Amino acid sequence: MGKLTVLALRIVIALVLAGSLFVQVWMVPLLSVDLQEAGAPDGPRITLLAITVLGIACVQVTALCVWRLLTMVRRGTVFSNAAFRFVDIIFGAISAAALLVFGIAVLLAPGDVAPGVVLLICGAALMTGGVALLVLVLRTLLAQAVARDAEARDLRSELDEVI
């Protein structure tokens, strides 16, 4: 991966982290005030706010893990067992985000929200779960690459002994 690509990805990740922090600090309290003024009951209001904050935390955790993986790519150490920790955390964060999106659908279903909107939110939860499964597939590919890299190192050392 080229230096320009890594730099571009880091800029995007930094913007995502800054934007998500802005939403957590500024927009979530405004959402709370708007929901309170609209007369939303305390239970669903607090639940929706908690889901929102946890969803943003999932995005932040994923962004930080991708940043760490980029660092490993730059150093040439991404094909190691240390990378699995970050990939596993990304998988967990995306899976949690899928459950949180589904939680929003469950929260909105008994209310005055159109059933089509609830169905769309369930579809978004399903797609988010699909992204988590895609990360799981990529983790399997990483495991194969790490195994091949270890095998290549072993063969090189055996060849060096023979020579």
C-alpha cells in the first residue's frame, strides 16, 4: 500500500473521529432536548440516546482499529498474529452496531412510525450484519496469509541451512 493511500485513509479516519466526537458532544444533547420538547417518554428517549452514543462508540472503535492496522501495514507487520486482535475488535464493533440498529427498529415499532420505516431500519441492521460477516471472511483470509507467511519463513530458513 502506498504512502499516499495510507495518508488519505488516515485523513478520512481523523475526520470520522472528529465528526463522531462532535456528534457525541454537541448533537446528542441537542437530540435529547428535541425529544424532550416533543414529549417523548423518558424510557424510549433515554434508550434511543444510549443506542446513539453506543453506535457512535462502535464507529470510533472501528476507526481506531483500522488506524492501528494501517500502522501495521506501513511497518510491514500486518501479516502477524497481532493483527487478529484488531480485526476481532472491528468484527465485534460492527456486530454490536448491527444489533444497535435493530434495537432502534424495535424501539420505533410500537410507536407511530410507519411500518415501512421500521422495515428499512431492519434492512439497515441486516446490511450492517453483512458487513460484519464480510470482516469475518477477511479475517479468514488474513489467517491464511499469516500461515503462508510463516510457511515461507520456515522454507527460507531450511533453504538457508541447506545452502
